[in-house]
Amino acid sequence: SVVFACILEELDDEGSASSFSLSGVDQEFADGKWIEAYRFNLEDVEVLNHHHHTVELKLGRGNGTKVRDIKFANDDDAVTFCNVLQSLGKLKAGHAQRRLDHYLSKGKDLGSKVQLLVEVVSAVRLPVADIASTDAYVTVHLGKNQVHKTDFRPNTLNPIWTVDTGSLFMLDMSSEQFFGSGDGLMFSVYDYDALGQDDLLGRVFVSQEDLLEGSGKRKEFSLILEKEYKKAKGCKLALRFRPATPADIVFMKALAAGKKKKVVGAFAGEAFVPIRQHQPANVLEAAGGLLPGNLLKRETRKTKGGGREFRVKPEPDPERPEETKWMTEEQINDEALKPSTSWIRAESGSKPIGRLHFELIGCDGLPNKDSSIVGAATGGVLAGKTDAYACIIYEDSIVNTDVVFDSLHPRWMPWTQRAFVFDIMHPTSQLMLAVLDYDSLNPFDGDDPIGRVTIDPSNLRPMTDYTMQFDLSTSSLVANRKLNGTVTVRVRIEWENGNERKALIKALNPPPEIYVNVAQHRDFLASHYAIVGGVDTKVFSMDTLISYVDELQGYQALVHVMKSAVFMVLLWRGHFPITLHVPTLSPRPVNLEQPSQSLLQRLFKPVTLKLPLHSIVAFLVGILLAEDYNLFPSFLLFGIAWVLLGTMEYQNSHPSPWRKKRTYLEHLQVLVFNRQFTDTIGSYENNDEI
């Protein structure tokens, strides 16, 4: 427990203070003979001078430091006071040593580090320290040392601190320092005053034991208020604390470095991967204009057989530089489809439930964003093409690929920065991809957006490589959607320890809201385009209004589906296939190509029938309702599930395997038996039927 030095004033018969003394909480204090004059942590009480019956004390710390002369009734009381303070100090040191011994008894080493992540979350119902409000900030001390201080939050009695306002800090010290510095952390809430001295509102103490056992959950602590604010009720300070993970340590180091450089945002591990360019970043001064160095490079050459080879971009394979420097178009396409040899792990700050493997293969049909004439003095003979790269965002990770210069059909090769492994925090999270034109001459206005796409991996089966091609559109709005080529990607999902059941249960909760910070303006513009697109639907505009109209008109297509469903039920149309084996009068001859053909297969032939299952269900429901109308609420809820099953059946009846959804029966087997389902889809499968 925290040891305080309480200095009490003795009241005379008329209720006024007559002398100072030191007392514990005894009967006289309880009867009101003594009132509390000061209350300080024992570490904040220092004897500066002792002369006869007067003791000069230094009380408090920081801006709240006071120097007071405490006059006792006689010299003996003054000496007793100093001796008691000294005894309490020794007692406290003994408590600290016992806590350290208890910590070491759990198998810890004396030199082992204590690393704790602490967050000052918020405060509620703070007392009014100014005219009508409070400008609150928090200081944190471990013993006499201040380890952290938040920014002040102006004009609020319920302040909230964020990363930008200093909510997070980390304790990183040896166990000996941690237990020997004090009785835990002291959180002091102050009111900031620009002209005068800051006012101490109250304190919260958290012991070492509580800090080490913290799980990161939000905890509220009642403030121990100063005597002038004792009338305030319900004042609390909310904190979070837990042992720091390796990702926390990296994040806090990056956060501290970012503050020194005055940048916004911090990145843990590979949560942010910047753009990488292999072509010369510098520019050449030529013909009175600035020309990118890559414009002077030869891009194609003729082969001995009369064919044409292209320079491999962004660079040849470092392991096979001569073999992969020049390739034909077919060779480049085949090479791009090979497995990636260089993967980047984009770690998140949370414990993942799986991994999402992503590879960018290439783009086709991109518009030329660099078609303007470069270099006025060259007579317009040199002009570039699109310098494409991709910005990919998944949950709390932002990654960027290599830049492929001067190509409208770029391919990212297996050895380039194109392959990323994302941690999955929620199985329904979307992956957002934007393709942009890299602008090396004018980075301040950002790169030119080409197109974007949102990929939903929630319907993909695990342990299956999906190679997919998507249209790139300038906006998510249907009204002004313009296609700007295509992008080909390869995606694979792996669940932690093969436990897809855990992911399915996690999907019952909504995905978390995630805020992603970036350091550079260029990265912010690219990330914003990947998430929002060319038109921000949250901002009112005519494009947004027209898109809402188009969305409502799109629902008219449901009328046709609903009519078909009603007629199918009423007319008892078959839809559910069932295969029966019926005897045949003329047994089939033995198939020499299939010698294992059984006698039953020769005597029975399969017949596929389509049962009107929905009509049967509707008929049974109608009979039961006619018998007992009280079943109507139950059948109303059953109808919701029935409609969902019918919708899934309608979607899975499409011949395209890409349109099919994972069935409820499959999800049930995952939930009960933790079974994993894989999938195989051929190139252009069922293309004729589609």
C-alpha cells in the first residue's frame, strides 16, 4: 500500500488550528479533533532543516512543490517527527525489497526487464478548476522520477487522450529499478493555467502488482482529490496497462522517432511498406529540360529470329541477371505467374487468427498518364508512359509495390516487391487496392490515380490459391464509374493452426473500426484514394446523389427475382436435384475401358429428378397455420431463414464458379467439426454456359 505523510492541524475549543503535529488515524482524528492540512506521498516529503521545535519541509514535486515551516509544541515532538519520517522510509525500502523477492521467486532474474505498455485513456466528472471548466493533463511518476506527461485537453470536465495527445507510454527498466523506485505509478491530474501555477486536482496510485497483472482492459480508478476539490463526486481516471509485446516495443520506438521528426503516424514492424523504385530517382539535365533517366533507356530489341524482346521491369532477377534482363512478351507473362521469391510480412498490432497471402501479378490496358511532351527543348521527341505502382490496404497495414516505369501493361516479377503476408484480425475485412501513376517530378500534389478495386476474401476457401482479374474503376459510384484497365492478383488464406472455426466465430462480431496513419502527404493521398476512391460518398455532391438514385433503381432487378420465386412456389416447379438409381430392363454391356464397373452399375441406371422443395415446404406451412394460427410468429422467423436459403440457392445456381457462395452446410461442418474445405477452379471454367 502507498504510505502517506499526513500533517494534521489540532483544533482548539473554538475550532481554530493552534499547532501542527504528526498523527495516525486514531480516535482523536476520527472525533474531529484534528483536520488534515496536507497530504503527500512519503517520497515527496523531505526535511530541509531542523531547528529546535521547527522543521522546514519540502513538500510535493514539480510545479506543486511547497516549502513549509512546521512548528511543534516542543523540541521532542519535532525530533519524533523527523525520526518517524526516517523510520517510514526504511519501512518502505523493506516493503520494496520484499516485493522484489516475491517477483524473483516466480523464476525471474534480477537483471530481467520489466516492459509495460500504459495508456491514459480518459477522465470523467473532473472538478471545475477554472471559471466553468478544466484544462486537464496528467503526469505520471515512478517514485521521484516523472516518466510521462500528457498534453492538456482544453475546456472539458471529461477529457479523452489519444496517441496524438500523449496517451501512450512504455516503462522499460530492470526489475530492480522497477520495484526500488517506489510503490507503483502515481497519476496526478492537473489543471493547466497559462498565467499562474497549475492546480493539482487529484491523484491515482497503481501498485506494481496491479501493473504486472494488467491485461490491457480499461479500468477506472477513483481520484484521491485535493482538499479544495473534496466536494466533487464521481471523479474517475480510466487507464489501460499490460505487459508490452515485441510489436508494442517497435511501435513505441517508431512513435518516439516520429515525434522527434515532427511527423504524424507510426508504424509497427512492416505495417507500412513504402514505395520502392529501381529506376534512377534522379533526373538528368538535358536539352534545357529535366528528363527522367529511364526515358533514355532502350526498351525493346529484335531477336535473331526476327522476334522482339522487352526489357524486364522494374529490374532483372538478381540471381539470374543476364537470363532475365530481356524476355519476350510470352516469357514475361509466364515468369510473372511463377511463385514469389520475396515476401514481406505486414504485421499488425493484434494477435492474428490467420494470414492473407497477396501477390500483385500485373495490370493490362492502363491509360497513359505521362503522355504529355517532356522537355520543351527536345522538340517533343521524348514522352513517357504510365509509371505504375499499387497501394494495398488491409486492416491496419498499408503496403506499396515497386514502381514499374513506362508501361501500360506492367508485370511485377516474382523477385520484386509485390508479395505481402497480412495478419488477419477479422475474417470479413476487405482488401483495398489502388493503382497509381508515380510522379517523381511533382510529389507534392500526389500521384495520379488510375483505378481501384475492393476485394472481399471472406468467401475464399483456405489453403487455395486464387488467381483473379478485376476491372479497375475510378470510383465506387455506379453513376460515373469509368473502367481504366484490369489488375491481376493472387490471393491465399491460411488460418492459424488450421482453425477455421475460430475465424467463423469471430465473424459473428462486427469488424473493428481501424485508423491508419501515414507520415508523408503522398502516402496519405494514395491511401485515401484506395479507401474512398475518386468521389467521397460521405461528402454531398451531385455525383453522390445520382449514385443513390442508381442504387435504388438497381433494386428493381429484385422484382423479377421475386416474381420468379413466387411462380416457382405456386406452380410446383422442380429445382432441387436428386439422383435415384432405378432398375433397367436391358442391362448395360460391360465397358472394357472401365473393368471395375460393378454389377449394380450395369443393372441400375441413374435418374436425376428435380423436387419442388420450396412448394412442399410452403404447403406444409400453410397446413400447419390453418390448424393453429398461433404458430404464425414462429413461421415468420422461419421465413427469414427460408428466404436466406433460397437466396443462396439462387446464387449458387449460376454456372460461374466465382459467383457461388459457401453453403450453410459447409459453415455448419466448419463450426462443428472444424473441417477445412479447399476448392479447384479451372481457367475459364463453364465459360460456354456463362
